[in-house]
Amino acid sequence: MAAIGSLVFCTDCGNLLETNTSRKTYLTCDVCGAQNKDTSSKTITTASKPSAFPSSLRTRLRSDVQEFEEGDIQTDAIIDHPCEKCGNPQTRYYTQQLRSADEGSTVFYTCPKCSHKWNENN
């Protein structure tokens, strides 16, 4: 019989033997019928220290974490592009991929002066 960790194999045919729940000293192979001595380890214990898996996030103090609300995050930028409606020289824009990946993204514009909105497909 060969034991690898908690797995026990038959020495005659190499079959994986069932675990010994009745604490027998010999295991019978279901394939060839050979008697194999049970030498598997009965208890497997593993332990690791917290330092075994270092994390830069774990070491940060709670005060270093910044919290944002959804309204605080700016999702658009200002560009020198005239408004279609009022002619204001600057507009806000953001892009989104609405069509398939091999096509261009859609650019959404908003005028900060008159709040006119329009979009263009690239």
C-alpha cells in the first residue's frame, strides 16, 4: 500500500482505496481483493500566519481610505467643442461603448450654458 497525504492506494493494482472510517488496520481493495495496511495519516492540520499572505490593503489604517458618494465622482470632461444650439465654445462630454466592439464609441455632449444634449457616433 502507498499513502500520499490522506490518499491510500493498493500496492498490487494501484486502485484508490476507500477511507477507513471503522479504524481497521487493513483495507481491502475492491478491484483485486488485496489486503493493504492502512498507513494514511488520520489527521491533517494546516496553519498559516497572517504574515504569510501580505496585503497592502490590510496594513492601511482606516483613516487612509477615502469615501466617495456617487454625485462626487466626475464622469465627464470639458472640451473645446461648440454647442449646436447656443454656440457656447465649451461643452461637457463622456463616451460609452453602446454598439459592438469593432465599432466606435458614442460621445454624449452637454452644454453647461443652455443644458442642450446631443450625441455623435464615432
